[in-house]
Amino acid sequence: KNEVEQSPQNLTAQEGEFITINCSYSVGISALHWLQQHPGGGIVSLFMLSSGKKKHGRLIATINIQEKHSSLHITASHPRDSAVYICAVRGGAQKLVFGQGTRLTINP
Amino acid sequence: ETGVTQSPTHLIKTRGQQVTLRCSSQSGHNTVSWYQQALGQGPQFIFQYYREEENGRGNFPPRFSGLQFPNYSSELNVNALELDDSALYLCASSLEPQETQYFGPGTRLLVL
């Protein structure tokens, strides 16, 4: 079993829909990151959180430390949101452990 | 302020060869982390350098080695290349080891 599991692996939705991507982890962590990766490889850090909730524009990230679970929400989704969304957790030894990613496609 | 840059962008090598990948960290950042991302997979942590010293290492063999320079730029060296080393190699810099990481565009390595 992977230390970081994301669901779903693939998600296709229509423009305007509310999107939720889930991340569960099995190790103790000091922080959880949500990252966005576009075709071609570039990765952008969206959020780093260790408790509660953060919001940036149409993106919202939440984390429940007790349940070892985090969600990334996108409101009013747009085709430009199409990308791979990756959850990564920081455990020991300065190491980030990444999930497999969720491929999101938003159709116009 | 420039972002994280990596060179080269693409590289083709043959089995057994050696390769050096380079990363320039964002201005003011003293920490560089390297990751390997195979096609369709999430990135895997190779190692991290903080103030010119290795500061953590993932499950990669010793033929993966690194270096960080006084200006905090970094190199990743891979010796005795294997076909499975074909991947996107990402570096990320941060102000300190625990801070948010900013990723470079990656170097795509193909080993034939």
C-alpha cells in the first residue's frame, strides 16, 4: 500500500462544476502539499498546510490530521484548470512523499 | 527575481554513460531538492541539499550523487545509466528545508 493515496486517478467534468480531489496518507506528517503539474512537466505549488483550511481564489484545501485525509476543491472549474494535481506529504528526513496524481480534465 | 531554472531541458544518453543535470535555485533560497518522475508516476525524492551539505536522501543507489555550490545552485550526477533512469528530473528550491518548495521545469532524460 502506498503511503499517499489519491482519488480519483482520473476525473473529467464540465466547465463550472465543483471539483473535489482526495488524498489519504498513512504516515505521520509535518505538512501536506498540493501541487499542480501541467503537460510538459512544470510543477506549481498550490498549498502547504498542516491543519485546517486554506483558500486561494477558486481553490480550497482542507486537512484532517486525525483522519489523515486532505481534500482539494475547485469551485467554478474552468478548462484552464485541466492538469495533474498531486498531493505530497512531508514526513521525516526532509523527504516529500508524493501521491500518484489525479488527472483532471475540464471540458468547455 | 528569477525562478528555479534547470538545464538541459532534454537529454538523450545511452546505457552506461554518465550524466550531469543542473539546477539554479530561486534567489535567496539555500535548499535544493531533487526528484525523479517516471512517466505516469508521482515524483520520487532523490535527495536534498541544504547549505552545501546533503540533508536527506531517498531510496536511490549511490550512483545518484549530488552537489550544492556556494551560490546554492546544484548538480545531480548519475553514473552507469540504466534504461530505467529515463524520467523527468525535477529540482525544487526553498528558503529553508521546511518551507514551500518552488519547482523548476525539469530535465527530461531518455536512456537508450
